[in-house]
Amino acid sequence: MSNPETSTNLTPPGGGGATALAEPISNSPAIFCSDLVRIFATKGIEVQALQGLNLRVNHGELVAVVGASGSGKSTLLSILSGLDTPTAGIARVSGVDLLSMTKKQKVDYRRHTVGFIWQQTARNLIPFLTAAENISTALVVAGAKKRKERVAELVELLGLGELAGRKPGELSGGQQQRVAIAVALANKPSVLLADEPTGELDEQSSAEVFQVFEHVNQELGVTGLIVTHDQTVASHVRRTVQIRDGRTATEVLRSSRTDEEGNVHHITEEYAVLDKAGRMQLPKDFVEQLELKDRVRLGLEPDHVSVWKAENQ
């Protein structure tokens, strides 16, 4: 992974006035993390949640991030959303340097650059406001103008017409998350982040909510990063990134091709992620199936590297 040639820092404008977010750089990726480290210290014990994580998401991509509990995926999302600050490394979203933001700049960043959706449906919406009023409130907080027009656009985009006048308690979990997506999109963010958005939903509702993410990604071109434990849901996106032990371990890329007879073939390819030192993590199911442990035997071929179980294991 190579660093972008340029970066954007958040700096106060001249004259000592209110701070402002710098303009995103068009040739940088939507999300860029390099050697990202996050260490938590409690009662003299240090826990390294992220251990040199690398990630690049281009503008317009919809990417799922998967990983076991404690793998670091939620920590990554907290950093990208501006709710947490990494200990070391590089983290940029839409060209904004997340390590140099002041408190005021973080607020501005969350209001204008990213949209965020929590797993708990109750955290996304104000219970005593209707769906339309929840969307409008997000626009008020962001200082947006022409709020009625924007609310109408989002209601139409997400098919909320019959739900716009209902309060969260009158909506199903899936419907609440659809409204939550509209709220997150209200400020026209360049990046949409979601933390287990289908974690409290049944299988059918989960699939419907994920279809909404696909729809807004295609219609608006907004970049999406979705943390999920649901492998079925993750399979709907072209690219899935797996995090293990605080690092990006593997990526799955999905594509389709049509043969000469018009038949469509769906292709799934899995890749291991190399860090700058040339280290990688083999997929867990590969290791278990071949009973690999301690060490493996390597072979350098003209166009590939082979891996065998060591004979003395």
C-alpha cells in the first residue's frame, strides 16, 4: 500500500477565528489508514486494539469489514468517525487528517464529512420526533438550508413516504434503520459509516437494510464502510475486508463476467494482505484444514509462493 503524495491537515483559518475543516483532496482515497495503532491503558495494563492496520477505500466503494469480537473493527470505526483518536499511524477520511483535529474540528467533521449509523436502532433516532422530523433535526444541527427540500429528497430516495409521519416506536427495526440511514445522509457526507447496522434485525430485515445501503451507494456515489459480523450480508458487496488481531488480514473481491454464450459467472477471489515487512496472515480456515502450526515450509516458484505443512509437525 502506498501513501498518497499529498495530505490535508485541519488548521484554523487566519485571524484566530473559528476553526474550519480543510477541503478534501480529490486525488486521495476516501479512507486511508497506514500503520494505524490504538492502545488502551487501564489500571496499568495496556491493550493494543489496532496493531499497524492498513486500509485503503476509494471514492464510491461500498466495503464490508468483518472480524471476530475483539479484532479491532469497532475501534477502527470509532477512529474513522472522529469519536476516538489513534495512538500512532496515519488515518485520513476525504483528505482530512484525523490525528490533528481539535475538539471543535471533530464536531465539524462529524457534522459535515461523515454520516454514522449505530447498531442500536434507539441510538440513531429521537423517540418523540417523527421520521421526517428526525431528518430535519440533523439538518438543523448541520446548519443546512432548504431543509424541507432535503427531507423530501431523502424520503423519496429511501422510500419512506408512508413512514415519514411516524415516530420510531411505530416503526419496525428495519424501518428504523432505513430512517437512520436517511438521517446519516442528511448532511450530504462524503463517507457513510455503519457499526453492525443489522445486528438487531432478523435475516429478511437485514437483507432489506443492506439493499438500502447498496441503493444509496449507487444513486449518490457516497463511499460506504460497514462493520458487520454477518458473512451473508457481507457477501452482497464487491469487497470484504477481514480484520484479525488488530490488522487487516485478508480481502475477498467479488466480480462477474459474461462468457461468449451470454452466461453470467460470479467470481470470488480471496487475497492475503501483506504489510510493509512482507508479513501476512493466512485465512483461518486454510490453517485449520491443513493443520498448520508453529511453522510452515515455503517454496519460491517462478510465478508464486507455495506453502506446505512442515514435515516435523
